[in-house]
Amino acid sequence: MSLREKQLWASVLVGLVIWGAYAFRVVPILWDPAHPDPAAATGLAFATALVVFVIAEAALAGVMAWFQRRHRPAQDQALTDAALIAGQVALVVLITLLVLTLAGLWGAAIWIERQYSVGVGATVFSRAPLLLANLLLLEIVLAEGVRSVLTLLLVRRRR
């Protein structure tokens, strides 16, 4: 198994664990209309999950690269490697833009809660930005998972 395959498997597993834990934390908050501050609670859970995910991914990639530091890709794979790197860069740009959108939605939800703290906080109107932000997050996680699994399937098929 190549270094890239190992990194993809690690990414899939880390993503399932961390974002699964995030979902278990956030879903009860979103479904509880009496929760006093759902935007701040879910925002903190998101920020924590994101930081843990980035650190775990970087640590796993570093450990794998260290143990396979003598691994040299074949020269005829230069184009494939370049396309893979370009795809990764494009994905990082997409995820960065979506994360900024998520932050804006959470900010809007916090602002709505602060403005209408009496009664309206439990309505669908004030929860809409939170629900949209978590829907966008689900889309990011699903897109990354599909990309990783598809890459693994394609690599195995071409061998």
C-alpha cells in the first residue's frame, strides 16, 4: 500500500471519528428548543472539532511520511502526482471558503440570539443559520469522504 493510500485511509477514519463525535454533541443541542445558547455551543463544538481534525490529520501525515521517507514515486507518475496535488489544492480552497461561510452563519445565529433573547430564540427563524451551517458542514464531510473513498477505489482498480 502506497503512502497516499495510507494517508487516505487515515483521513477517512479520523474524519469519521471526529465529525461523528461532533454530530453526537451538536444534534441534541439543535433539537433542544430550550437550550439557552445553541449558536455559541455549536460554534465552540465546531471550532474544537476543526482544530482536533487538523492536528490529527497533520500528525498522522507526518508520522506516515517519517516512516516512509525513503519512498520515491516513479518518474512516470509525475503527471498523476501533479494532478493529485492540484486536486488537493482546489479542495482546500473550497473547504476554506465553506468554513468561512460556516463562521458567518454561526455569527449571524449568535447575533439573532442576542437581539431576540426573549422567546424568539427557540423559533425556526433563529435556528435557521445554525441548521444551514451544519448542513454545509455535512456537505464538506461527505465531499471529503467521497473523494477519499473514490480515490482509494480507483487506485485499487488500476492495479
